[in-house]
Amino acid sequence: MKKWTIDDIWNEIISCNGLNSMRDLYGDVDKDQAYLVRIQKLLNRFNKPAEYLFSAPGRTELGGNHTDHNLGKVLCAAVQKDTLAAVFKRDDDKVIVHSEGFPENFVVDINDLEMKISEKGSSTALVRGILAGIEEHGGTLGGFEAEVTSSVNIGSGLSSSACFEILIGTIINELFNDNDISPITIAKIGQFAENKYFGKPCGLMDQIASAIGGILKIDFADPDDPIIEKVPFNPETTDYLLVMVNTGSSHADLTSAYASIPAEMKEVARKLGGKALRCRSEDDLWNKMNSIRHESGDQAVLRALHFFQENKRVDRMVEALNRGDFENFLSIVNASGLSSQNLLRNVIPPGSNGINLGLGFALGVSQIFFEERKRGVARVHGGGFAGTIQAYVHKDDFDEYALLMRNLFGAEALEILNIRKQGSSTILKFSGV
């Protein structure tokens, strides 16, 4: 088996005019060649001669916290953290995937795509679900082997599951379907696999962001046909860095807390005569607020108010970015963060004893840091209650902020996020394919 060198990989990139693509995926590839080392390790770990290299990006939510499940609007972006796969096309019907860090292969026969209860919650279930979804959409299937590595870590808040789903869909699209399956269809298939085969209810935002790439405004008014708008803004033209801080707080035992948010919003919607809040107006809520408070409680009403306000903020965020007004964008991000804390109430875990408040602690400390410098903002990222926060840090303040967060939450707690323009794709076809 060939042992790949850095020069070998570089020559493959040059031969297929792939430098610009690599810059979008990994930044300044001419100076920082860590990505080449990562690819080299992947190829040399693979026990088959690699024919293709695929990449699917992680995603970050920029606005629209807890709006998609009530048919709202979100602002999200693909990032330069990705899941990579070296792939070999088989001549039988077996799909075999090995992912770094997992002791067992994920093995599926394309002739056996029925959902299996015993696989619920496993990566094998996701692979089987993607294959079943593509077949259901009229796509062609075939066998392949893949060696996978990821910089989108489980629990990182960048949606490792959607990243993996879209990667598998992209591989099948390239190998057996001449890339005729659209990115939005692959995204829907990924959601199908996660909902039905893996057994986790999820929206469609994560999969769309990974499949399409760039900064996206997504309107879920019609969940079967969401309106997707690319926002042509480059954050690297600003004086700020987009960072994520992993507070190390656990999502364990928070399932009911997450589930309560869409449930309470939809309960208010039903009181207003709709199936979801997007089907009603904020005026309806104000007009019936006292009766709904009495019947559903104050928290449900506050969360509904957050939905209506956050939906409007997504539009205002996009307007600010389109006219290049980044300071105004940051002020809206700040309002979004405050709304998540005060109305959505997804910062402090229910039943907290006041000791383990990693997410809230990070936001509180960040607030003081940014207020003292009169620049920078932080907000809840994703589901909330635990996990990660997102911050926009002025470049002149970054070293000090990074030191503070790493001292509080660990040396690996803070990551800079760079936006990636392209979605999941084939990034290399090796010579002879």
C-alpha cells in the first residue's frame, strides 16, 4: 500500500487546480499546511487505495436561536471545521465506513435498508438511513469503503451528526449519481436519516448549512420547501474574530429542557389558533397575553415573545450584513443573546444548584470583558443550557479574551471559526480515477 507524503498530496492538489478550493476549506494553505498533515494521516491510515477525498463542513448558528422548530427564520454558516473521508469504490453491495476514534466499522448492505431498532442512536443507523433516503428519492446506490476523520468534534456545537450525514450523501452522489442529487435534497435525506433511523428529532438547518455552504438565511415557513438566501458577506473584512467557547458543561439530562422550548411555543400557538407560532402574529399574542399566561404560564409566553422578536432580528441581521454595517449587526447579535437569556431562558439549566453553570458563567464573564472594552458581544450558541457560547471578539482583544476563557474552561476551550463558502463536496479525485 502506498505511503503518502506531503509532496504527493500537494502535487495532487496542483494537478487538479485545487488550490483555491483548499483556501476556502482551510484558509491560508500556503503558510499553514497543517491540513496537509491531516490529509496525509487519513490516507495512510486507510487500508485501501484512496480514489477520492470528500469534505463536509460543520456549521454555526449566527441568529435565529430556537426558531426553526416553529417554522421561523435562521441565519447560519458553514465553517472551516470539517469531516473528511478518503474513499474507495467497491465492486459489491457493501458500504464500510471506519471513523477515527470508533473501534468498529459501520457496515451496511445496500440490499438491506430497513430501519433496525437495535441500531438506534448509532452511526450505522445514519449510514443506513442515508442509503434508504437516496433510494427512496430515486437515486442509485453502490458499495464503497471510507476512512473518516473529523475536526467537528462530538459535542462541539458545530453539528457533527449533520456533517457526517451530508458527507455520506455527497459520497453516494459523486460515485453513483453523477452529482445529480441537489444539495437541498441531500440535506433533507440527512434529516430523514437522523429523525427516522437514528431516532433524534432535529430540524433542517444543520444539514442545509453543511450541504450548501456560505452564510445562509433560511426561512422555514414551508418546511418542505424552505426559502434559502445566500448572504454575500465576508467576516474576514471586519476587525472582529468569530469564536466559539466550549464551557465543558454537559448536555446530559437536559433532553426534557430542550424539548420544553418547542413544546411551550407550540402550546401558545395552539392557544392562538395555529399549529406553530409562525402561523400567528405577535399582535395576537399581545391581545390574548393575560389569558395565555394564566393557562400556560409566564415562561411559555416569554418564549413565544422571543420567537417573534428573534424572527424579526434575523431579517435585520441580513439587512445589516448586506449593507456592510457590521457594528449594527453586532448590536442585533447582542439583542439576540439577551433575548435568549431573558425570554427564551436557555442559559441556566432547570433545577440548577447554582454551582455548575458553565454556559451562564461564560456569558457573564464575557459580558463584563466586552463592556469594559466597549466592543465585542457574546451569545448562546445552539440549544443552550450547557455546551458552547459564540462571541465576536475585536482582533486587538483576542489574546486577552482567549487567555481568560482558556484559564476558566481549559486549554482547548476556545476556537476561531472561519466561514467556508462551499458546502459538502469532492475536493480531490486522485490520479488514475
